[in-house]
Amino acid sequence: MAPYSAYTHAHGPLASQNSVSSLFNLETPATPRNRYHAYLSSGSTPNSSTNLGRLSEKYRSRGKSLHVPPTEYSTGWTFACIIIALVLSVFLVSLDMTIVATAIPKITDEFNGLEDVAWYGAAFFMTVGGFQSSWGKVFKYFPLKISYLISIFIFELGSLICGVAPNSPTLIIGRAVAGVGAAGIGSGAYTLIAFSAEPKKRPVFTGIIGTAYGVAAVVGPLIGGVFADRVTWRWCFYINLPIGGLSALIIIFLFRTPAGCKPAEATLKEKLLQMDPVGTALIMAGVITYILALQYGGQTLAWHHRKVVGLLVGFVMISIAFGVWEWYNGERSMIVPRLFVQRQVWVCSMFSLLFAGSYFIIIYYLPIYFQSIGNATPTESGVKNLPLILSVTVATIVGGGAVSATGYATPLAVGGAALATVAAGLLYTLDIRSSAGMWIGYQILGGIAWGSAFQIPIIVSQATAEIDDLSSVTAIVLFGGAFWVSAGQSAFVNELMKELAISAPDVNALAVLGTGATAITTVFPAEQVPGILIAYMAGIKTALAIAIGAVGLSFVLSFFFSWKRLNPETLRAAGAVA
């Protein structure tokens, strides 16, 4: 998905610099230059052999990996196959974020209900965000190749659980398991690139892997729609098994861990503490109580019911406990305390949470609009989503190029957030009789807006903070997806039930909730359908109103970005420019 790509790689016009044949002819001998330019997504490498010994204690005390840059790199077809394997694995992770949205209405048909829709996305975002930092430390403290293969295995296991799920709870569990593996794949791919590609060509291959997110963002809704329409939605998950298996086999037989890539030395106890298991458990508990409170509140239980109140109070208390623990745990924390004192990193994190969160709501509820209100098939819904997806992808690339060329990121953040607020407001005006021109135009405008500013927070973070902080920023963003999708779902269902009492008073509201979004016209009598669609439209509008509020707040926050020009050398090292 485009949002996730923006927080994993800062896109730029990279691929045009060298021909493919020259990229895979990596026979440049090892030199001090390509030893000290190693760039790892999981941590910084001291920039000279002289400094290595002097800085070793500093880095070890802060829990940083002392990976030594490799003196030899993979070449020829071996290197090409490794790149293909990494692109495939990253492609699957991004595909898993977009392919499900179009298939959700069909999933609700089979599992007879709308009440768990928020979990299908939130469970995945919750564990991807929750384990971002942990995987970064796994790659530091444990063998690189084995760790990456384990992340693929966990992702494949979660996909299998989703594919065979007999009910909604099992599907949710599978999504959570897949998210754990996806977190490792997303961060590990860039670490493997650092040990496979020569430094001067590394940004190019980082860009190639980054394009996998854009491609998946485009084809995901289409593939999901075709599977749901022509075969079964379960193939949205089965597709991961053969492709992920191929990627794993290539890594097993062709990737050779460089001699200099040694795990950081630490006791087993210290390695486990670096994973921050307490923080991970607390954040997971907090997200679960939050989603359950929104799922029960106003739907099956009144908002003042003791169970709902208890869950909300529990969420607040767990959140406080998490903040206290992260402060106490220091540099071992999932979200390091310095995020709360460095202005730019804090602004980037909060902007990302709001800005990306609004997009997650749009991407989940437009398919419901097309398939319930517009009576589109899943395949048609995927096609109707293309104006948004394509414009987001193109704008993300163009935006990265603009920052690379000028060094100024804040104008794009302000402009993108302002335009996205307008686009969200226009999407809110869609109704049962809206023309194709309206939903096409509004999506294009929104895609340009969201795409142009998606990567600004990560670029600014790379320029102003340590590399290790980026996993924390990414975690905050992905938790934003879980929180905002859940808030949108709660608003959608509550407003739907409220409106049903007015537009279709003779219809059982719980029966509507227990019916899939695409099965309305087949389950209910023809005379009741118009009233149900009015209620659906009211629910969708309320969810979109949440998106308007989120992106509007991000616009206000965008003015707090630094207006200074970013250092071109910093951008180049981060991969924003070549």
C-alpha cells in the first residue's frame, strides 16, 4: 500500500541512472570507500575503520549493531535472483494491505456480519506496528539470514490461517500472525540489500524494492476483486504461499551472509530485553481494548454499559502504563523516549498518524460504497478504485523527486494536507446518485494530495533523527491505521443503526449488521432495500467524516515542520536521492 511504502522507502527517480545490465555487474573490488558507506535500515555503521574501535563501546552500550560492512558483494545472476526474492517478499506484504479491502464485502457475506470489519485491517496493522522495532533488533542480535527466513515463514503461516479460516475470529488471528511476519519482511529486505549491493548502487536497488509497494497498491484491489468475484476471497491469502515460498528458496540457496555480518554480542537475557516484550504486550492490550470498546459501544451494548466503560478505562490505563514503561525502559523501548523530546520526530510521527489514518479509512470504505450503494461486483469495485490508487502512486514518486531536487519538504506537507482535506470533504459528498465523473475526479484529487505528502515525515525523520528511530516512527504510523480504521468502523455501524430506525423502521437492524455488504439486495425484500441503502450511505458518510477530521488536524500540524532546506547529503544517504 502506498502509505506503507512511504514509511519504508523514500521514493525518488532512481532507476533511470543505470541500465539493468550494469546494475547486476557488481565486480568492483572492495575498498575503504565501499566499506564505510554501508547503510542499514536497522542502524548506523561507524563511518571509518579508525572510529570503529573508539565507538564500539558507545554503540554497544546503546544496543546498536556493530555490523561490519562486507568486503565482497553478490554479483551477476546470483545478485539478480536475490533482488527478485526481496522484491517478491516486499510485494506480498504490500499486496496484503490492499488486496483485502476490495474483498471485505464478500468476506462479510460468508461470515454473516459487518461487526468484525475493523478487525480485518486493524489486526494486521496492530502487529506490523507492534513488532517493527522488535524485528529491527532481531536483525542486530541474531543471524541475519535465518531471521529473515523466519519472518517469511511467520507471514506464510498467517496467510495459510487466513485462507482456511472457517470463521471470522480465525481470520482475524491469521491477519495478526501475518502482520508479525510482515514487520520482519519489511525491515529485513532493506538490511539484506545493505549486505548484497555495493554502496554507490544501493539506493537504486532500494528504489527498485520501493516500487514493489507502488505496483502492489495498483494491482491489489484488482486482484482482490477478481478473486472474490470469480474464485473465492480465500485466494487473496493463498496467493502468498507459492510466491513467498519461492522467495524463501532463493534466499536459502543463493544469499550468503557476509563474514562481516556478525550479530552484536550480548547475553541472551539482554537480547530478549532489547525486544521490549513488556512494551509490546502493553501496546497490543491497549489496541485490543480500544477496538473492543468501539465494537461493543452503541452496537451490541450501550455506550454507558459497564463493559464498554470498563474497556475504555482499561485502554486509558494501559496507555498510561505503556508510556511510563517506555520512559523507564529507555533505549530498549519499542518507541524510544527521545521521540517525545525531539520536536521534528514528534511532529512527523503525529502528522503520519493523522494523515495516513485518514487514507486508511478512505481505502477501506470506498469499496463498501461501490459494492453496497453502487451494486458493483468486487472486480468492478477494484477498477473504480484505480483513480485513487494510481494517482497516489504517481504523486508519491513525483513528490519524492521534488524533495530530492529542491531539498524542501514542508511545502509538500502543507499543500498535500490542505488538498487532502478538500478531497476528503468532496468524497463525503458522494451519495446514492453521484455520477462517475464525481467519484473519479474526487479520487484523483485525493490521490494527488495523499501521495504528494505521504513520504514527507519519513524524509524529515531521516534528515533530523537517528536511523534507529525510524522503526518507532513506522510503528506509530501503522498503529494509526489500526486506530483510525476502528474509529471509522464504529462510526459507520453506529450511524447505520441510528439511520435504519428512520429510513427503514420495519427492518431488524441486527439482521442488517449480520448481512454482508453485497448481499443486501438478495436477502431483503425489494421494498426495504432503498431504506437500507440510505442507512448504509449515512454510515459511510460518518466514517468519511472521521477521515476529514483526521486529515484536517494533520494540516494544522504540518505548519510545525521545519521550513529549513534539508541537507542533500543526508537525503542521498537515506535513499531519497541517488
